Amino acid sequence: MRFTNKVVVVTGGSSGLGFAIAEAFASEGATLVITGRRQRQLADAVGRLGKHASAVCTDISNPADLAALFDKIRVAYGRIDVLIANAGIGAIEPLGAITEAGFDKVFTTNVKGTTFTVQGSLPLMGNGSSVLIIGSTASINPGPGLGAYGATKAALRALVRSWILDIKGSGVRMNLLSPGPVNTQSLRDVLGENAQQVIDGLSERSTLGRIGEAHEIGQAALFLASDASSYINGAELFADGGASQI
């Protein structure tokens, strides 16, 4: 198994896409640390992921929470081999209805939170380690009401392109994985009562005729974090059924 004896941290790993990614790494023998904001949900996820998984309740927008997370990892394992920076939030707020609170929340979590998650992990990472940041096709085609969310994901692309220069020579790779719409409960919750209608429309845009499944994103994450992609650095992989190409 590709990740036996590897310490893999998945932020936002207790549900949805993050859990599917964590599950993929668990299937490859990883020692997992997942984070999330809800203790009960984390405990349930750890139970499903198996004996090599643990959890730390963490809000990535809170610097004190991040400091505590990395302190616990340092004491327990002494290193991080793979960081999956997945935690983030999204909301639909079209122009004319954008609120300052909503705007600040999405940027604080998705941009500031991811920035300090990555920065805090680097002292625990060494040659051969990998950072994978979960972006979104919303960074290039956000759709109605997703301007602020899409902007946060576009910001992550710009940050990665700079960060690989900042850490040049460290042996740490850093890439983006940007899914299109994925069939998760969180997507359906955001879309509300018209969820299935919207999903049907998104499926028509895909060259595969459907939206993604969470386990497919997990498999893409395994590739980008593994030695199979050892010469891939600073890249963005769109896992969207080809929708971003049309």
C-alpha cells in the first residue's frame, strides 16, 4: 500500500469530499489525522476510517486552533508526510445581496485559513513531503452567486504559484486539485430545494454526462500526493468530467 507509515493530515476530513479523500488514504495504509469543527462528527468519521485514524477538533480560521493542531501532531508523530488542505466553506450570495459578514467569512476561512494551515505544516514536512490544496472549478467558472467563493479559490491558485518559489529546494511538492460539482450532501444543502434540477443541468455540461462522485476525487488526491506524481509541482488538476474545457 502506497501510504503505509505515512502521516497524512486532511483538514475538513469528517464529512463530504474531505471524508472521501481521507477514506482513500486509509485504504492505502496511511496514518490519518483529520480535522473538523464538530467533535461528534469527527468521532463518527474516525470510527469509520479505522484504527490508524485520529481527529483534532479545529477551526482553520482560528490561529490558536491551528497552533494546537500542529503541536499535537508534532508530539504524536513528529512529522507530516502529506497535507490535504481541504477545509473550506461556500455560500451563494449574488451581487446585490452580498453581505460583509458572508464575504469576510468565506475569505477568512478559505484564503486566510488555508494560508496558515500550509504555513504551519511546513516545519513538520521534509524532502518528499506533499501539500495538496483543494481548489474548485469555481475559480474559473463560478456561476451565479458564487463570485466570492470562486474568488477565494482563484486566490489559492495564485498563492500556490508563489509558494512553490518560496520553498524552492525544500523537497516539498505543492499542487492544487480542483473538482467540479461532486455528489455530496454539502452540495445538495447549498443548492437547496432545487438541488436535483441544478445537478441535472450540471450533468448536461459534463462531457461524461454526470457530476463527479466523492471517491473519484479521493483517487485523484492519491495520485497527486504519491510518488507517481513526483515530478509534478505547482500544477492544478481539474477533476470535473471535462466541463472546464467547453
